[in-house]
Amino acid sequence: MPEELAAALAASADRLGPFTPSRFRWFSETGSTNDLAAALADAGGEEGSVVAADRQTAGRGRLGRHWVSPPGAGIYMSAVLRPGPDAARLLTLAAGVAVADGIAAGSGLRTDVKWPNDVHVGGRKVAGILAEGAAAHVVVGIGINVSPAAYPPEVAVRATSIENELGRPVDRWLVLAECLAALASRYAQLQRGEGGALLAAWRERAGAMIGRTVEWTDGDTVRRGTACDIAADGALLVRASDAIVRIVSGEVRWP
Ligand code: BTN
């Protein structure tokens, strides 16, 4: 692994919880770090194992989308966790808060979280989370755009990067280490049964989302409402036609 990455992990080792540097695996190129981490978990890999790559050739986002992962321009990593069912339910939201906090600690950039799995700056996406579960483990995949890159036009219009927002270079390894440290801390909070505190932290970072119009698909119908809160189980609560609707999965759009 790059020396600077090893140094950044060593410097924050006492805050990494289960993500000890000895459980960190680095690849210069892979298909998807989520696939590697899932294979590792299936083979009995320890909780806290992390797989990261400089480049992904088959990076995946939610709903089967491609996650563009050019070399050297982002953070592409996946962590193996073994939470209980309660903690697993809120893990995507916990990872979103952790990534927002890790980006702030490692670069100074302030971001917002957006249900269910996005980290945004001024309406453009800077990071996303893909949590994929099996009975015995959850793989938390984190993709962060660090440097401006030649994204395809359909991605470029709605994406941004930390460096693009700040107008200066940032230390990619410091951001990575800070995100892992923040994830360790939020995961510990969930494991202690403090889901309420996690949701409060999420709400604090979701100010830009509450009160906004949201669209979702219900069968064949596109419905529209106003995002008003998040439920104790992580569902998005939307006011639509005088009723509160719970959205638990699927695609939501923020027109
Ligand atoms: C999304 O916003 O739809 C989620 C994007 C998640 C991308 C990350 S990059 C590291 C990990 N490996 C993958 O193939 N996907 C996740």
C-alpha cells in the first residue's frame, strides 16, 4: 500500500476501532471493493476488514448504477461489519454521517447528508454509500470523489469533488483515515443501542433536505410530497396529501 496511506492509518490507529491497520487491504485495481469485501466476509474474514482500491473497473452504486471510479481521483473502500439486526437497519445512515464527518475532519469541507445514502455539497453529490448485507455480515461500501476527474457528462452534471469545492488539493489518505475513524465511532454508537443519538446527528446534517419536495415511485405512479423527518427505523417520512408516508427503500428523486 502507498506509504502515505500506511502513515495516515498508523496516525489514527487508536481511533479506528475494529478497522485496525492490520485488517486493511489495498489494491491498485479491482472490479468492485464491495465484491472483494463480500468474498472476504464469506470466507470468514474478521469484522473490521477493509478493502480499498485506487481504481475500480466495475464500481457499483445503488439500484444497479455504475459508480465511476477513475484512478487516483477518489476513495473507493468497503468495510466488513457484523452488526445485530437493529444496528444493521441504521448502518447506511450511520455511514453517511461518518463520511460527512470524515470529509470535514480530513479536508475542512462541510457537506449535507441526503436520504438514503448520499453526501452532497450545494445540491451536487460528493460521496455515496452502498451497504449490502448477507445473513452474517454487512459490507459498507464508500465512494468519495476527491479530485476532479473526467466523468461522463451524465455524472458530471450532478457530481462534484472535495477539491473542486475547496479549490485546493486535499490529502486523500487523511480523508480516508478520518472517514474510517468516524465510521468506527458511529458503529460503536449503534452497537451500544444509541440509535436515537445517531438519528439526531443525521438530522443535524440533513437540514438542506427537510422541507424539500421529493418524488418517488409507488407501483406505476410517480408520487410527490415534502420530506419532513426520518423515523426511528431510518425510513424517510414524507408529507403527501395530508398524510405522512413512510419510504423505506427504492428510488427517491429531489427535483
Ligand atoms: C451510491 O451512491 O449509489 C453508492 C455508491 C457506492 C460506491 C462505492 S465505491 C466503493 C464500493 N465499491 C463499489 O462497487 N461500490 C461502493
